[in-house]
Amino acid sequence: MEPLLLDLFKAVFIIHDYFDNHRRRYMNKSELIDELSTRMALHPKKAEALVNSILNSMTDSMKGKQRVEIRGFGSFIMKNYKPYIGRNPKSGEKIQVNTKTLPFFKTGKDMKDRVNSKN
């Protein structure tokens, strides 16, 4: 297995464990970097480079309309949205919203089960 992929799997498990131990609803990027640095005995700069590398690889794949799947966690797919008539929230004026493509996250079964467990 490639080192980056192995580090990605470790990172996913660290995120799972972080939420289990901290009982929080969110984790920001700097907290992820700190947690990886501590748990994997990495210099903070190396942990930051690892996180940035993973996020950049995922972004590049999604820009290329590719699906990004992390088994046990979930997948990111690109969804195409048709143009529609929307409203400006400030003025209420009707506006034309153009066609757009946005990332969509679908939670994996293992993640759903962990989140919904009673423990």
C-alpha cells in the first residue's frame, strides 16, 4: 500500500476516535492537523502537508468529475444542477441562476452505523 494511502486510512480512524473521545459536533482543519501530529508522532508541518496533500488530491479528482470514495467513511460525487429562477434574499428580486456543478457527500454505511450507535 502506498504511504500516502496508509496515512489517509490512519487519518480517518483518528477522526473517528477524536469525535468518540471529545463528543463534539465539528473538527476544523487545524484541530485535525494537531490530532494527526500527536497521534502519528509527526512534526506539525508534516501533518499539515499530509492534510493539504489529501485535500488537494480530493479536490483535483472532483474537478475532473471523478468520484472520491473513502471506504467506511463516505464518498464525494459531483452533482449537476440545472439553471433556475431564484430570488435575491436582500431585495426579493428574481434572478437567473446558471447551471452549476457542486460536490455532494454521501455518508458510508460504517460511518452511519458509528454515528447512530448508542455507545
